Amino acid sequence: MMAFVRRMPVIPTVLVLLAVGVMVRLGVWQLDRLHQKEALLASYAQAVSMSADAPWPRTAEAAEKSLYRHATISCASVSNATTKSGINAKGVAGIAHYVTCLQPDGSSADVVLGWSVDPASREWGGGTVSGIIAPGPRLVADPPLAGLEANARPDPAELPNNHLSYAVQWFLFAAVALVIYALALRKRLAGRDAEG
């Protein structure tokens, strides 16, 4: 056994072991992220059932805590009317109509007015908007505005939680690296024995 260890190449072995250590650490990190994501999704599922309005978030941290809650804002003026692909409440693909609302305090909020099959932008002069805070953050109007149909309601179940598959992937990469290195090392040492 000691003779085998003495014949092992030191630098390649150290590099492979370091790489395997990094891959295992990445797998453990993905498992940690899995538990964090599960807790986050549970809090979002709880937010969906809350009836009280949340204040419109002013920071990224506040936005994360307010996602999937109901909110009401006041649009003093409207700008940046645009359209993006979207899905209506019945699951039909079409066009979601967005605007940026300037609120009375000077802050802005992105609002999804509603859904249609027509990409032509809709005129809407502002006013009170109630809806659900979705990632972005953006407020998905409920009820829809400007004569549009209802957009699909934001659903936390649509958020991906694939950290377990990433963890398994990293652990498999580590195992494969060890197997490949062991086979290469065995072949190299067998070649030396044949020469000696």
C-alpha cells in the first residue's frame, strides 16, 4: 500500500482532490439553497391567503417580503406603456399591457393593466390600482384596467425550485471525477509496472 501511495503523482492528485472538494461544497450549498427556497415558497403561499393590503415596496428587500400580497396604489401619472407576452386568467397566451405609474410621493411602480390578443397599447390616464404584487416587483391589476381582460394571477408555485437536482448534479460530477482519475491512475501505474 505504501509503495502504491509513493508512486502516485502528487500535484495531479492534489488538484483532483481540490476540484472534488469544490464540487462537494457546491452540492452542499445547493442543499442549503433548497431549504431556503422551500421556506421562501412557504411564506409566499401564506402571503397569497392574506387579505390585508401590503404597502407598495420601496426596496428590493421589502419587495421580496411583499410578493404575492394584495396592494393598492395611486397613479398620479402614467408613462412607458409597453406590451410583453403574457397569459390570461384562462391560461391563453397573448399580450400583457404594462405601464409605469408615478405615485403622488414621486416613487414609481410597474403595473400590468391586463391582457389582450391585440398588441396595440391602451390608453389609461391613471388613478387607483389594486392587484397582486408579483416578482419585479410589478403590480398585476385585479380587476384589470383599460378595458382589458384579467392577466393570470401571480402564483408562487410557478417559481422553480430545482436546487435538489443541482445538488445531485454536483455530487455526481465529484464522483465521476474520482472514478475517472482512479482509472487514469490505475492505467498509468500499470504501464509503469509493465515497463519495470
